[in-house]
Amino acid sequence: MPTTMMQKQHAPHTAAERIQSVDVFRVLAIAAVIALHTAPHTGPDAVGLRGDARTLLDQLERFAVPLFFMLSGYFWAGRCRDRTACWTAGVALARRVLVLFAAWSAIYFLITVAAVGWQGATRPLPGVPTLLLQGTKVHLWFLPALALAALVSGALLARGWERTLVVLAVALYAIGLAGKAYADTPLGFHTHVNIRNGLCFSLIMFVTGIRLQRAGPRPSWRRLGPALALGGLVLQLAEVAWLHARWGTNMAQDFVIGTYFYGLGMTMLALSDPAPLRFPRLAGLGPLVLGIYASHFLFVDLLARPDSPLRAVPGWDIIVVALVFALSLALTGLLWRFASTRRLVA
């Protein structure tokens, strides 16, 4: 998850106890997530349906969620040393994540009630499946997806079914692609349920993190990671361009085949901890990423409305990312100071 809880659950800690480049990448990733949620290309129809700069930026930012899932699996696997420990660790992570999911879903719902009243808040609520897998705010889907990935991984590894886990993860990813980015192709299908939610995309990323933990960080990752990330990004861009040219598919896609390799390469680079990517001040914000992630939509709703007159301000697309990040960081720091609210952000 954005906190990569398994790195150190009781964050923040001293920099010596953490991998600096991992925290740096996590901060960059949460900034990318904020950019995705604040940019005018947010939404199913808002991205330019051509290979313009805005679409390129949209795709550049797509490493973030795979990186969060893979890092979560990586640090989780550090506690999965035997079969019993795998199940215990899976339940522990799922329980913690689902508590956060419920808490922030309640927070966003109550804020909506305060803003528009009970009827206004309840009328647009999604159906039960979506509510359970996404919550009351669209970005919260990550939390139950992570919880499910931890539970399934823990259950199968506890039985020694690692090969089954890998096959299941690949199969679900294929289904996710067929029901999302490749839905318009002859191999795809359309569904009223957002197939991004749940296990289709989270499991393969989480399992990849587990496999990376087994392999251990290697010096070669400092070269292999960037090469893999660049290759994945090129493939990702080629895919969305081809899907649009051939079937008219929107070029704003969360996951395609190349996204997996893009995220994998970035994760390997982060875990290799190269000296040029160690920025102590930036890494110091790493333990606060979960709070920024959970709270940032409070400020997205305030500042980045599609009809906001601020969009006319020169450079607003960049300014709003910085503002949302700074406000979310400030709120996270405030919540961290009190024991009663610290669990909401750590």
C-alpha cells in the first residue's frame, strides 16, 4: 500500500531503518497519483483522444499504483517466512487495511453529508459491490484490493500453493485487461462493474513484490530496473495508441500489458537503493505517504473541480498538484500528532 506498512509499521522512523530510495519513489508516486486526480484529463472522456502531451503525462504517471502494490508485497513477504506466518501476516495486513478503508469511507461520506445533506449524499452512492470494493471515494479502491491480495496470497502460500498463486494472478490480470483496456477488442468484454476494483490488477503486482523479496535486491537492478521501466513505458504507450487507432479506445487506461513492466522496473530501481536517488529530506516524507494518499481527495474536491475558474490560471495543472500535496501533507502531520488520529495516517 502507499505506506508499504511492512517496511516499518510504526513509522516514522529514522532514515537508517528505511531504504531511502524506496521512500523517495513513494513520494514521487503519490505526487503522480495526485497529478492523475487533479489534471483535466481525469475521467472517462476527458483525456485527449490522440497522442498529445497531456495523454503522455497521463501514461507517465501510471507507474505509481503498480509500485505501491509491488512494494507492499515485497515488505509483506519479509514476514512470510513459513506457511503459518504467511496466513497470519495476510490476515494482519488485511485487517489493518480494511480498518483504514472503513474509516476513510466514513470520513468522506460524512463530509459529503455536511456539504450537500443526507439525500444529496446518499443518492449517488454506488451499488453494494462497488461500495465494498471502492468505498465512498474513488481512490479508496486500492485498500480493499490490497487486502484481498494479502488474504489470497497468505491463504495459498500457507498451503504451499505458490505456483497456483502465480497462475491465478496472471489469469486475473488477463481477465482485467480483457474487461478494461482491451474491452473493445474481439478478445474483450464489457461489464457494468469496474473490473479495476478487486484482485484483477492487485494480485499480480502483490505477488511480483513477493517474488522480488525472494530474489533480494541485487546491484544489477540498478541497470535492469531503468531498462525494464523504459521498455514497459514504450510498450504501454504503443498499446494505448494502437487500441485507440484500431478500436477507438480511450487512451487514458489504468493498466495495459506494458504497465506491469513499467511498474516492475520502477520498483526494482527503487529497491536497488542507488546513491543518486537518496534524498534524505524527500525520503523523510515517505512514512507520511499513506496519510497523503487517504486525505488528498479532500483537497482535490476543493481545488480541482472541472468547472473551477482557477483552471484559467497559467500553470494551474502544476500548481494544483503542489497545493494538494502540501495541504494533504499538513493534514497528515496534524493527524499524526495525536494518538487518537494517528492510525488514520500510519
